[in-house]
Amino acid sequence: MKAIQVDGPRLVWGEAETPAPGAGEVGIAVRASAVNRADLLQRRGGYAPPPGASDILGLECAGIVAAIGAGVSRVEVGDQVCALLAGGGYAEQVVAPAGQVLKMPAGLSFEEAAALPEVFATAYLNLYMEAALGFGETALVHAGASGVGTAAIQLCRAFGNPCFVTAGQASKIARCVELGAQAGCVRHDERFADRVKEWTDGRGVDVILDPVGGAYLADNLASLAVDGRLVVIGLMGGAELNAEAGLAQMMMKRLRVIGSTLRARPVARKALVMDALKERVWPEIAAGAIRPIIEAVIPMPDADEAHRLIAGNETFGKVVLAVP
């Protein structure tokens, strides 16, 4: 098979060993994959795959089931599926644990389905499983124009959770509001803690979804309501804790700070997330209430161009790679 290989500073479409599914696994002929910021980090050597995972880039895909291993009953050969991966998506063939594979929502193209697994699994896991965001509670979603951000906005709209977003441009805030956010602010121009306080009449939000980390910690804690939950899913703003954040504030407001990653979780835990998507999110997609947000579809051999797009911070939603 062919796959994207990291060759020094370049990404090269070249020959790679074709994987075969073992017991409990599904072999997928990939039609499309999608780019995540974790791919850029892995390419630079900063985010190694979990033990046993493919070292080929790519955390999600859509395609056709080509083979199944022993004990698999979730899908059949010929099914159109999308999958959450620990690696291997930038290729013509990939193997995934059966619990991380779902049949594609009706009416979607392979490119659209490839834009679903990683970001919707991340958003749903962290908002509704880790933070237990309840009906009517409010959320602050940082990086609202990102893949995870656009997924989170739509989940909040579908499940009755008013949300406030941050982004780097006023045009992106406007698009987030069109997608379902209640309000937002440009992170360069305003202190989001002040705007959140204004938006909530001083109460604060119940849950924050944050891929930034250390640089936002103090303002995140200031933005939370009593019994609020902060879920940190990334460290784009550094890993250092800010001493000014203050443990006293956390104690007085009974705040919880939750660190969360998806890729390294056991297969059984990932399968629970995928099952939740099938039950709660897939019907919303089928009904048209939730949709994949795609900035561009690029041929997989041109993955370098896709990475440049993501690195430029000008995108809204996902960048998808189509297998030639």
C-alpha cells in the first residue's frame, strides 16, 4: 500500500507495509482521513504513538471494511465506516479495533465522515463524560474555530448548553455564532474572563473546554461558576502552572480541574466514547442538526499543504485528506 511517510522536513507519499487485522480488529480501505494538530506535533517528534500503534500519521479515517478479524460482529466486509485511530490514517489501508469503528451516518461522503471521529469523540468525551455537562448548564469553548471547537459548539447547541467561545479573529467568532455559539470574544483583543463574567451576569460558566493550558489557567478559574469544571485537553499555551491561579479560589468555589487525553486511553474506554457518539450524536447528524465542518479537502499525497494550512491558524473546522 501507499502511505504518507515523514522524510526529514517533508511528507512523502510512498510504499509502506500493508497491515492485516488480528482478532477483534477491522481492516479498512481508507477513502479519506483528516488532519489534527496532534499530527503536526507527532511529525516534529513531540507526540509519539502509544505502544503498538502505527507510526504513520492520522488519528481518524473513513472508508470501506476490507477485512475483519476473529470475533468481530460490529461491522461486515463492504460496510462504509469511519474510525477513531491511534495512528495510521494517512494511508490506503489501516487496521482499527472494532470498538473504535462505526458505520458512517447516512447521507455523508467519505470526506465528511472522516472529519467526525477524532473531534466529536474529543468534544463529547470531555464535555459530557469527563465534565458531566448537564442540560441547561453553560460552557466556555476555547479555540472555537478549530475542529474540536466546531464540534463542541454543535454538541452544546443540540444538547441544550449555551456556550461562549474564544477565537483569534472576529470573522471566526461570527462564524461560531452562526454555528450555534451564543457569544464570543477575540482572544487578542479582550480578556475573556471579563467577557464571560459579563455574559453570565457575574455567575461564571459551568464547564470550560481548553486546549491552551498554562497560559489560560488563572483566567479559566476566574471564569468558572461555583462547582465549575475545567477540562484541559491541550498545552498550546504551555505546561507550566500559574501560581497566581490560587488554590483558595478552587476551594471556595469547589472547582475541579480535569486533565484529559484521548489517544492513549485503553481500547475499551475509547469504545465507550464511540458507542456514546452512535447513540447520541449520529442521530443528530442524520437529522441534519449536526454536520462536519470542513475548510478544505486536499489529496493525501499533498499532505504537506494540509499541514501548512493547519499551522497557519486561518482554517475554520477540519482539513480532510482524500485518498487518490
